[in-house]
Amino acid sequence: MTLTLAPGLKIVAATHNPGKAKELAALLEGRFEIVTAGSLNLPEPDETESTFVGNALLKARHAAELSGLIAIADDSGLSVTALDGAPGIFSARWAGPTKDFTLAMKKVEERIEETGSKDRSAWFTSALAVCWPDGGPAVVVEGRVDGTLVFPPRGDKGFGYDPIFVPEGRDLTFGEMEQAAKEAISHRTRAFEKLKAALF
Ligand code: ITT
């Protein structure tokens, strides 16, 4: 069986994160008809896997089964070298039930200070998974962007940890960049390029 995604297909973006939904829509825009898991009132599954890839597959499979549509899911996060890769797959959970990323960014800063390390390097990972409602073989890919953390946070564009992340070779944080500038180099775009090579 050849797995391809024909233009014009209706696809569910299996995310309840508005920042992510916006970026996924920009990547898929014009090629497919996108509906979000939120607009279909699909419940959020528990992210019980221990890797980005595992959780992306879990979310895409869940949305495809419930909606009867092809589903794309992103599992992503910030990994900090001085924290041995934390928060990683727990990036959303560090913001607590109220999804307070000011708090989460403060926690990253405090945890790094506690280690005494001067290393401020970090990276974002995005795993993108596509699943079919008939349970056919899924496709999953991963992208990464490396950078440096800065404190205090800068910029109010983007979402999540964007205000503390300066990508390699740049001066602005993702939080200070326009969406298109972030999209040109982001972990999500890098994963998406691999997905395109596999499916479009
Ligand atoms: P869904 O599972 O519904 O997609 P979520 O926010 O729970 O939404 P994740 O479990 O993948 O998604 O958590 C990833 C977290 O990592 C996310 O909440 C962001 O705070 C952070 N993150 C991921 N990509 C990011 C990006 O491009 N910029 C800033 N923060 C990002």
C-alpha cells in the first residue's frame, strides 16, 4: 500500500493547543482542509508514552479513531542540556493545570541555577504523526532546532517557551519573531519537511 496524502483531503489537526494549531494550519494551509480536535469536541487523550514519537502516535491514533478522518498530531517540547533534557516530554506539564508558561519558564531558570551550570544550550523537538482511521500503518517523523536560553523572557509572539529560546545563529527569541520567521527554521517545520518527503 502506498501512503500518500492527496491535495484537498480533510484532515484533523489533533491538538488542543491554539499556538500549535496555528502553526500546523500555516504548514498545511492551501493543501488540505484542516479541522481541529477542539472544533470537533474530541477529548484530549492522556499522554502515557515516554517519547515524543510515542505520544504523537497516541494522539494521532486517538483522533483518527474518534473522528473517522486522517489525523496529524504533534508532540513537542523544550529540552535543556543542563537539565539532562528536561522538561522534554513534560514541557506542557511544567506549566501546571492553568497552562502558565510564565511559571514554567521561571521553573526552567530556577532549575538551571540550582545545577550551578553555565550551559544555557537547549533544543526544541517536534514529532509529527499521521494516522489513518482504518488503522493502517502510521507515519511519524521528528525535527529539532538547537539554540540558547535567555532570561528574562523576551517577546509576546508565539507560544509556550518561545520567549526564552534564541535559535542558533539568531539574536531574537522565537517570542520576538514573526510567525513566518520562526516557521522558516522551527523544529515543527523541520519535521514537516520530512513528512512532506514521505507523504506528499
Ligand atoms: P496537544 O497535546 O493538545 O497538542 P500540548 O500543549 O499538551 O497540546 P504537548 O504535549 O506536545 O502539547 O506539549 C508541548 C509543550 O511544549 C507545549 O505546551 C509548549 O509549551 C511547548 N512547545 C512545543 N513546541 C513549542 C514551540 O514551537 N514554541 C514554544 N513552546 C513549544
